[in-house]
Amino acid sequence: MAETLAWEGRGETPLLSVNHVKTYFDVTKGLFSKKQIVKAVDDVSFSIGEGETYGLVGESGCGKSTLGRTLVQIYPVTEGKIFYKGRDIDTLKKADRKEFTREVQMIFQDPYASLNPRMTVGEIIKEPMEIHKILDSSEQREERAAELLKLVGLKPDHIRRYPHEFSGGQRQRISIARTMALNPRFIICDEPISALDVSIQAQIINLLKEIQDETGISYLFVAHDLSMVNYISDRIGVMYLGHLVEEGKADDVYSNPIHPYTKALLSAIPIPDPDVARERKRIQLEGELPTPLNPPAGCPFKGRCPVATEECGKNRPELKDYGGHKAACFHV
């Protein structure tokens, strides 16, 4: 087994470990064209413990959703290792792989596209139970589907309706009910509230927290809103151009960011008090946003960083530990 990273989260050992994972895509257009590789996720490592929520934040295109899909093997790992309960998921045998696909589930970003419009809500929730042979009869699965609808705040009689009869927030609740049908231990939440109204977002976040309190499941919560991630997460990782540039306890990252990119993200969070908002100085990032198709040498953030030096253009900083708070920057 490959060497695992030092564990600092909840419990004695991590539930899931990501060790130097890379996810690349070949986008070369023609047979005789120059080879072009998109480095969507480039050497990322972190771990998540039992009952823990790990928040992953960053701008659109930083690779956070790609990483989430890599963990459930929608995208293959180009390089690196993913361990679930101490086992390399690439070497799992048939029975163990079936257990992995049952215990590791995903809530997708778009509640409009992730539900089959031709299936009733009951059929949508029962389908994974039928595939994994959860419960013995159709009647038991029907009863379980009704219980799950009640769990997510919907009525049991909604089981006969179709997705188009529900609002966006209700559809996301249906997606959560479908995810919970297999009694998972780990859920990847891929921006589950970004397509919802602000008034509904808090309801979905509170629902996820209630489910975690009742079941003890773990979350990887992918989002771009640091304030929302801080509310739900135990620890936070900040991604930029496929790299993890800062990691630490949620309150530490939110109240005392040490990477220039994290500071810029936090300065952009709206403040409801106009007097405080006027006094706060927002960090304006300048320069061109680099592309993962041709990432720059050295620090990926150097072209937009207000404190970049010559060293930043020559070498890529490693993620170093500063008393439990990690950052990849030469100027911490």
C-alpha cells in the first residue's frame, strides 16, 4: 500500500484518503495535432474522517467538481491513489467494489438534470435499492421510499408524482432521498445549492446537517461560497487551477486565511451591514486567469498574486503545515 498522509481529522483513521491524485484529459483535436492535456486536478492530497464534513472551495474551473467525480470513479484517476476504509479502490474485487459503490454516493449540482423526467419519484428512489437488492420486496422498497421522502421534508404521497411537478428545492430534496436510499457512509455534494434560490439554500444545508447528525455519514461539500462552506464544514480545502493551496479547520481558514488566494475569496463575500462593507477593503485580483490546458510554471497563482516574487515563477510551493493550518505559498 502506498504511503498515506498524516491524519488530523476526526477518528483514529480516515474514511477516505486522496493521495497525490491527478485527473488529466486529452483534448487533442486531430491525429497530427500537437498533444493537448487539460490538467483538471494536479497532485491533490487530503483525507476525510467518519462523520466529518470536508469543504472544498474555489473559483469555477478550479477542478473541485472534477475531483468529486473522480472519487466516485465517473472520471478515471490519471495518477495517484484513492483509499476508502484503508483499501485502494483501484484494486477492489467485485464484492468490495459493489460495497464501495453502495456506500459512496453523490448529490449532483443540477436538480433539473439529475432526475429522470419519465420516472415517478417513487421509481427514482427505489431504483438504486433494486439494483443493489436492498430489501426483499417491492412493497418494502415502496415503504422505505415513503420514509425517505418524509426524512427530507416531503410528503409520502409525493411518491406518485413526476419531477416536473416540483420546485427546484423540492427536486434537490428528492435527489438527497435517492442518495440516502442505499444508507451511504460517504456523500459527495457537488454544489448542491448553487442552482437554488437563496431562501431554499439554507433549508438544504440544514437538512444535510440533520441527516449527518442522525446517521453519522461523512460529506465532501463542493462549493464556491466560503461563508456557506464554513457553516457546514469541519475542515476546508481551497483549490486553485487543480491544486490544493490551503487547508485547515473551517474557523481557522475563514477567520485567519494565510494564502493570498483565500484572502481574496474571503474579501469578496458580501456583508449585510453596509457600514462594515464600506470600511472593508476588497482584494482585486489582476492579471489573466490561467488555463489548465497550459498551466504556468512555478506557483499557479503567481500571475494574479499581489505578493508574487521571482521565486514564485521558478518553483511550485508545496503544501506545508503551519501548526495544523496548511498552505502552498512561499510568503506565509
